[in-house]
Amino acid sequence: MGKTYVVVAEVRGGSLRQVTLEALQVVSIACQEGDSTAAVLIGSQTTKLASELADYVDGKIYSIDHPELEIYNPETYLNVMKSVFERVTPDVVVLGHTAQGRDLGPAIAAQLGAGQISDVIAIEKSDDDEAVYTRPLYAGKAFEQKQFTGGAQVVTIRPNNINPSEAAASAGEVIELDYAPSASLRSIVKDVVRKTSGKVDLTEAKIVVSGGRGVKSAEGFKPLEELADVLHGAVGASRAACDAGYCDYSMQIGQTGKVVTPEIYIACGISGAIQHLAGMSQSRVIIAINKDPEAPIFKVADYGIVGDLFEVVPLLTQEFRKVLV
Amino acid sequence: MNIFVLLKQTFDTEERIIINNGEISDDGVKYVMNPYDEYAVEEALLQRDQHGGTITVVGVGPDRTAEALRTALAMGADEAVLIGNDGLTTDEYTVSRLLAAYLGQQSYDLILGGNFSVDSGGGQVAVRLAQLLDIPHTSSITKLAINGQQAVVDRDAEGDTETLEVSLPAVFTAQQGLNEPRYPSLPGIMKAKKKPFHRMSIGDLGLSDSDAAAKTKRISLSLPPKREAGRILQGDHAQQAAELVNLLRTEAKLI
């Protein structure tokens, strides 16, 4: 009998996240003859999204729709997954390596007694047709290729690294499952402050404008934000800028902090310490703006401008505006 | 309050990675406590200051892990436990099973760990442990307030902040911003030498090597392609800005 793959879809801001389609692509590569695919969609008012998802899944889509599921809660979501697993026994569960997937993945793995390969950036097949997963070590200073040794498997994949799946040959079948709220939850979400609404997510941004000690103050991020706005990009920071209190730690890029792989990375006033380089050196094109011509960041930059970021960045914003508007 | 902190020893983040004979070379490498675990130790100290109790730091790893555990003792933790894994191939599955076997025999109110380790970075062990112990967890917290058997935590969810109420005992993993980890003081380092330090083997936990067999295996290692320095743009800043935009359009074809 073939293996059963289960993709856990993710909803953000009322839409399916692209990483869900990337997870489906991983499944279509990993799949062998006779395997089957199912998807799980958990949320509130998921009917429309379920039929959208059905276009990509040649199999069953379990849709669990309840107001209590609007916001991710490790306990309620895991309860839902357990109820799904009563209907379908998974061999492989695939999730995004996102705030939700990073949390739900290991919980599912523990429940299934499964191995897990986290933060996968590429998948290929070995000579004997088994999946081989590539993932970063030390935030990208090295890479390892891993395989499972047996038993159930959980895989989380990093957004933006694997091409999203194309629509399936035939649409899947949506199955609505009931949700029974539990009276005895041990964790309850009381409040969510959406600091990121309307903004491009840092790890998914195609363009990142990043500031270091050279931005000098919280105020100093203003020109970087303006540039990012014009480019529909996100703003990041180095550890030095975060430690100095210029910005929130959620913006930190590096070995501690986030790893980003945008198409364009614009480093402003960042010297380029090895910890920072680990978090961004896989970007496609790196641009460095720094007053110090000896700054190590220029050694990895495709294009460098030696100068004061407060003079250069506004001029860049102006130039981009000319060609983009 | 009985507080346990999960500790891992990692390469210092300053280290470059060198691959030798298909393995990551640890020649002359400086080891440190995983930076995210420092926040967990600090939070344990802050919570003990407020609510009293004892802090036990627990690590799974080779003998050198003792150094990171001693650092935590020097910061102010009360006891350390090192579960040895010399000669074993472990992954997150096995480490969480070893920790669960140990903690299953303890009485705990609060278990803290780092959000992920800066080496393998799987971010699995603490969440798996919570499931194995059948207690709630919140990962990536930036704030923790405990009142009786109830904790209120802020969780960083990709930039958004979620506030949760969680009943203890529970597992929490520390995100940057949770606190400012202290440095071990000299008297702290001296005192640490006299604090209880327990070494345990897998057998001591009632497990066999096959119970602890990894579910995943590494088949190869590689380094990222080396980046070459590109070009420094010339002219005044206005010319440089115009040239850069032009290069991104014509050469890189990204705009």
C-alpha cells in the first residue's frame, strides 16, 4: 500500500499562505506511485479557502471551520489534527516552517512518535526513489542532507525556497469535519496584536532593506522604511541595531534572529559580522551601503556604495520611484 | 517552584564552519551555551527571585556540555544534570525522549528552553517534550508573568504578538527580548564549583540505546557557494543611485 501524505495548510490574513502550495510541491516530488495526498485546513470561515485549496490537491481536503480556530492555539490545533488522524493515518506530514508550523510540527511528531526534518529548503530523490531533504545548519553557514530512517515522518519547509505547486489535474474533495470546543483548555489565546498587518513578512519578502548600527537611532530607520515601501519590501536589522534599541528583535537577521533569502538585500550601515552574514548571504543580489570602505559586508556584496546611508538611501528611493511608478 | 531549564551547548556564533572528511570540524572551536538558552536561564533566575524555588539545568550531549551547564550554575542555577550521549547518534526525537524520561521522574512546575539552537536549529525538542509529558507549551515567548498556577505569556509569532494564558506546569521557549541575560560573576563562578552536578547515562533513565535510536540521519554535508566581492559603484551619490537602479534592471534583471 502507498504512503499517505498530509499537508497542513496555513491561513494568514484570510488567505492561504503560499508556503502551503510549496508544501504541496514537496509532496508531489516526494510521492511515489500509489501514494495519496490529503490536506488539512484549520480556521474560521474556511469554505472559500477549502475550495481554493481543492484545486491543488488531488485527494481529500479536511476542512475544520470554527470561530475558536481563527487564531492558532497549539492545543486546539493539535486536537483538530488528532481528530483528523482518526480518519487518515499519516505516513508523512508536511507543514510550513512558520510561527505556526514550527510549533505544530514537533507536537504532531511527538504524538506520532515520528522523526522530523525541520526548515527544509530543497528536496530531491535518491537513487532508490526516497526523498532527500536539504536544510541549513548554523543558519546557513553549512547545509546538510537528511533522510528518515523509518516510521512516520514530519517535514517543515522554509517559505520562499521551493516553487509553489501547480493546480492538480483534478480537483480534490472537501470534507467538512465538526469541531467540538474543549471545556478544559490549558492554554487560551487572550489577545493578538498584529504589528505586521499590511506589511510584507520579513522572511517572505522579495526585497529586504536592512539597517545596522549606522542607522544611529530608531528615527534613523525612517529612510529605510520609505525605500522598503517603494519596493514593496520589508525592513530588517542587524543584531547591533536591535541591541542598541533602535528596533524590535523581531526584525533581527542573523544566526540569532531570522534567516532571509530575498531576491534583493540592501544592507545599510551594516558592517557584516559573520553572525549577520549567516542570516542573509543566500540572498540573490546583495547591495551594501556603508561609510567604511573596509567593512566586511563589501566582500559579499554584488554592488557596493561607499557613503553615508542618510545621503544615499533617499536618493535610491527617488531613483526607484522613477522607474517603478 | 521547581524550575527546569533545557540547555544545549553550541559552537560560538563567531565560528566559521569547516568541513573535514565529511564532518564538521570542531578543531579549536569555542563552545558556548546556546544563545537562546541564556534567555531561558535568565528567566528562570528572575522567576525564582519572585516566587522562590530551585532551578535545575538539564543538558543532553557529550561530556564537554558540562561547561555550558557550569556557566548556568555560575549565573545562579542551583543544580545541573548532564545526560551523556557519547557515541550515540541522536536527533530531536531521541533528545526529547531522554529528557522526558528524566523529567518524568521529577516534580516540575516550569520548564524553560531556548526557542531553537543556533547550530542544528530544528526547534523541536522543547515542544516534543511538552507533548511527551502531556503538559501545555508556548514557544517563542517574549514575556512571562506567573501568578499561582497560571502563567500569562507573550508569544512572538512572526512579528505579531499573541498573549496566552497557560496553566502550569508548562514548557516555554525563550525568544530574544524576553530579558537581558546576565554574565556569570566571579563569586558565581566560584560557587558553581560546589553546586550539585549529576551525570546520568541512558541506562540510568531506564532506556536502551535502541529506544534512543534516531529517526533521521544525515547523508551529506556541504558549504554554501562562496560569494565574491562585486563592484563598488563610482561617481557622486546621485550617479551611484541611478547606476544601481539601472544595474538591477539590466544586469540582475530584478526590477
